[in-house]
Amino acid sequence: MERELCVSKEAIQKRVQVLAKKISADYEGEEPVLVGVLNGAVFFFADLMRAICIPTKMDFVRATSYGSNMQSSGSVRLTKDIELPIEGKPVILVEDIVDSGLTLSYLKEKFEQRGASSLKICALIDKLERKEKDVFVDYCGFQIQEGFLVGYGLDCNEEYRYLPEIYRLK
Ligand code: IMP
Ligand code: MG
């Protein structure tokens, strides 16, 4: 499929540093649990966690709201849960992209019910064109108006994840 460059490697890395600095300052004296949403967030998660200069812990969930196409199926299912206890702990959900908002609003509610002391959302991309659920992104990498994006972990039917930059499929 044809694609056009949307965000360069350099721009991603610069932005990750800015987000990491902000998180480090906001959570000074705490030890937040970073919960990455597999698979898309892996590169962003790894870069972000290493750039944060306070102690953090890592865990992962896997959620599906998408079938194998580019359309949301509307319902969210957890296919892998976290393993660390989060009761009384500050949690930061680290996601690749917020599209309909269904995945993150589901995860947010779930972790709040489990007694996280605070719950914030860090997303590499906040897609503005379609939001069924209004989700507030506390730490946002890039706001992008439209299109289907791939690269830096983001896929289309499991392709393109390996690309170091972010592209828009044409
Ligand atoms: P939601 O629609 O906000 O629930 O997003 C669900 C998931 O769909 C995200 O975590 C991504 O994995 C995937 N997704 C949504 N938009 C895109 C895109 O433009 N490119 C690649 N994956 C996407
Ligand atoms: Mg995802």
C-alpha cells in the first residue's frame, strides 16, 4: 500500500523526551506503574520508560476492539491482563493511538475499579477525526486530524510495525 511520511524519527524522539520530562516532574517522589497496551505501544513504551528519570514499574495489557480490518468492532475485550498489584498505586496507561476512545475508556474504568490511586493516560497519537467516547489524554505525543497511521509499532493487519517513522496510508 502507498504511504506518506507523517511524523519523522527525530520528531518522535524529541516529543518522547518532552513527555518523559513532564511525567518525571509530575510524579516526583512517587513510583508510577506504566501499563503498556500491547502490541502497538511497545516502542513508544520502551523509549518513554527509559527517558523518564524517576523510578517506574512496567506491566502490560492486551486489548482488542479491532478485527483484522481498519474498522472498530465497537466492543473491547481484555486478552492479557496486568500481573502487578495496582491498588493504591499511581498508574499511567501507555497507548499507541486513541481513535474511537473505546479501548482507553474501558481500560481506565477497569483500573479505577481496581483501586489505582490515580490514573492518567499517555498516548503517542490522539486522532481527532473520530471519537465515540470522549477520553482525556493527559500526556499526548501528537494530535493528528485524520487517516490510518502505521509505523513505530502501529500496524495495519500486522504489517509496518517495524518502521521507525509514522506514515499515513493512502
Ligand atoms: P480505539 O478505537 O480508540 O479503541 O483504538 C483501538 C486500537 O485501534 C488502538 O489501540 C490501535 O491499536 C488501533 N488503531 C486505531 N487507529 C489506528 C491507526 O490509525 N493505525 C493503527 N492502529 C490504529
Ligand atoms: Mg493498540
